[in-house]
Amino acid sequence: MGRVTVRRPVRKISAAKDVRRPDALAAEEPLEIRVCGKALAVTMRTPGNDVELAHGFLLSEGVLTSREDVAVARYCDGVDDQGRNTYNVLDIALADGVAPPETGVERNFYTTSSCGVCGKAALDAVKLKSRFSPEKSEFAVSTGALSKLPDTLRAHQKVFSSTGGLHAAALFDGDGNLAVVREDVGRHNAVDKVLGWALQEGRIPASDVGLLVSGRASFELVQKAAMAGIGLLAAVSAPSSLAAELADENGMTLIGFLRGDSMNLYSGEQRVLGLVSGKDG
């Protein structure tokens, strides 16, 4: 398995000093995801939890609905110039009766670490229909528990502490306890990893937890949460207009700018406990 950090020499310059020293960088390597031997996608990711990533990716693409849908996941091919396995090619064999991805919605299937929907064959294919309605989620959490989540998440970001270069995603319960945390150079990969964990643990639909992300809430992250049946998405940074629109359309709760005791609630007020009557202005 590839390293999650890489040491590189750096020249650190400031008003007080000019020194050369080693620096820890977040590793970024390609992962080719194959389904039944057929190449489906290549994503730039931080090595680690690749099987979870593939499971979460295929869940969010509407291919998988449970862990029983996968017969076996195995690394294959990919070797370096010395013949060693790079662990950068992962093949997912589907169980009997599970339909492979529809060719009509295939991507050009190269995704960078910052964009997970790049290359969709058609824009209409982006709005996938979830088999697990997030609107039915009865999950609820208090404003007090929400306000503690960013600091709790940061405390669990081990690789971020040494590199400063990773996104994080987590699933949390109604008391604000984190069930799982994953880091990656790509925010959509971090979400795929936690969703893949939930799928492997038999917790899909994940209607009893919320999803927390360390950055902004994009359209795709709302889409991924919806595909897993998650009713609440909280982001430390801003949501996009399309993310807010999709959350509202799916009956989801969307929270942005979650920082300390401050947060913006864009939709789904019923899942946030402890709210007082709001005032305009």
C-alpha cells in the first residue's frame, strides 16, 4: 500500500529566517476502479481505505445498495518499474444478479482530487435517483452537539496535523459522537470512504447518522449523502447554490459555515434541535 505522506525538501522563508528542512506532504496517487474487470474510473486519492472508497463510489453511482452486492474486491495489475504491485488498480467483482454500471451514464472517468463529477457523459445523469429517500430520515441533533463537531473532527485528523493538506469526512450520531473519520486529498474521496465503511458495516441506508465534511458542501457531496439515505449534511465551509437546491429538493438538512456556536441552516430545520424563533435582518 502506498504511503499517506511523503517527505520532500523545502526551503522555508520568512522575515525572521531562511532555512532548508524536510516537509511532510499528503500523498496523491491514482486509483483505477474496475468493475468485473472493466475499467470504470480513475480518481486521484490518498492511498488507504481504497476498498471503502470503491464501495462508496459505487454506492453513490447507484450500483451498490448493500455489502452483499460485492462478491470480492482485489488489487490487480498495476506494477512499478521494478515489478512491484503499486496497489493503484482495484477490481470489484459484483455478486450474481447485480447489474453493472449503465454505459449510458459512464464518465470520461478521470476525476481529479477536487472534482468528482468531471466528465459525466450528460449533465442530466448527475442527478441520480436515490433508492433510499433521505427525506424519510428521522435523525436529529442539537445545535450544541453540532457546534462541537468541527473541533472533534480536527482532533481526529491525524494526517492533516502533519501535512495541512487533507480533507476529512465523518459520520456522527445524534449526540455528536463520531462513528468513523476518513481523510483524503479529495473531499469527494473522503466522503466515499465513509460511505463505503457504512456499506461494509451494513449501515446503509444511513438514516440514523449525519455527514460532516471539513470543507465546502458541493452539489456532489449532497448527492452522495442522498444516495446513502443520509438526511443531514453539515459543512465547515460554504455550500454552493446547487447544493442547497438539491438538499431542499431531497428533503435534506443542509448546514454550512459550522464554526463554533455559529452555523447557517439552509434547509431541513426539523432535524436541528434547540432552535429558537428566528428573526429577519
